[in-house]
Amino acid sequence: MTRKQFLILLGLLVGNLIICAFLVYLIQSNRPLTSAELAVTMAALPTDSPTPLPTDTPWPTPIPPSEQSLICQREAGDQLYALGLAGTAHIAPNGRLDLALHSQSPAVDRLADAQEEMLAAFELAIALQEKKCDLFDQVQVIILDTRWDPPRAQISVLAQFDDLKAWQQGRIIDAELVARLQVQSPGD
């Protein structure tokens, strides 16, 4: 081996040692703090009250929907489709049927603008109860204004199912039903 070759190998060896030392430095500087180092760091921070060490928080366990709830939601979706309405149906665990419908009217600013969709949703809720989907005692209808992208909730109507049943049976008239509804809209 010539002197020139020896110097090249020595230079490569020194270069490799420098690269390895740099990698060891990077690994040591990016490692997570130990609990002792974290405690010292947290104690050095200026605070009025002591800061607890971070702990793992368990994820909440979601409550899965019942099989009957899924069947009823599917039935509600089928009925929405049969009525020619675009929207979604969900039976909440708190006993409420939520129907979100896209308005077919060009403008939805008042309850009267969405009356057709609202009445169809109420009839759908009554039909669901008659098909043994009796998992809800309230019906919330949200009418979405499709003039916006994405559509915005313009009108929200909450009805008690007992009121809807009395309306269907003719025990109360339309005006009484409307008076019992909880309505939120920008124009009313």
C-alpha cells in the first residue's frame, strides 16, 4: 500500500468516526426525557401552582348502537328516499329521532318555507313508530339550506312524538301543533 492510499484510508476512517459521533449526538439529543429529567424540567418552570406530571388518559368507550336502532335508521333512510327527500336519519341514544333534510325550496328563511319537508318528516316519524321502531319520543327535523356550500342548518324543529300522534289522529289541528313545536330559525 502506498503512502497516498494510506492517507486516503485514514481520511475515510476519520470521516466515518465524525459521522458516527454526530449520529450518536443526534440520537442522544432527541431521546424522550426520563421521568427524573422531566420532573427537574417541570420544577424549573415558573408557575404559581405545581404542575402534575403528564399521565395517559384512557380513550372513552363509545356506546355502540343497538341492532334495532340500526334497522330503524335504515328504514327511515328508505322512507326518505321513497318520499323523494335528500337527507339523513339517526336515532340518538337519548330517545330522539334526528332527521337532517336538504331543502327543496330555493330559500329557507322561515318555518313556512320548509313546511312541506317538515310535515313529510313528521309523517315519516309516525310511520316508523307504526313499524315497531319505537325507540324515540322526540323528533328533531333540521332543514338544510342548499344555497350554501356546504349546506347550512337554517331551521331546527323539535317535536314531542305524543304531539305528532295527536296531530295525526286529528285531536289537535295544524296551528296547535305548530304552537307546541320548538323552532329555531333566522326568520321566525
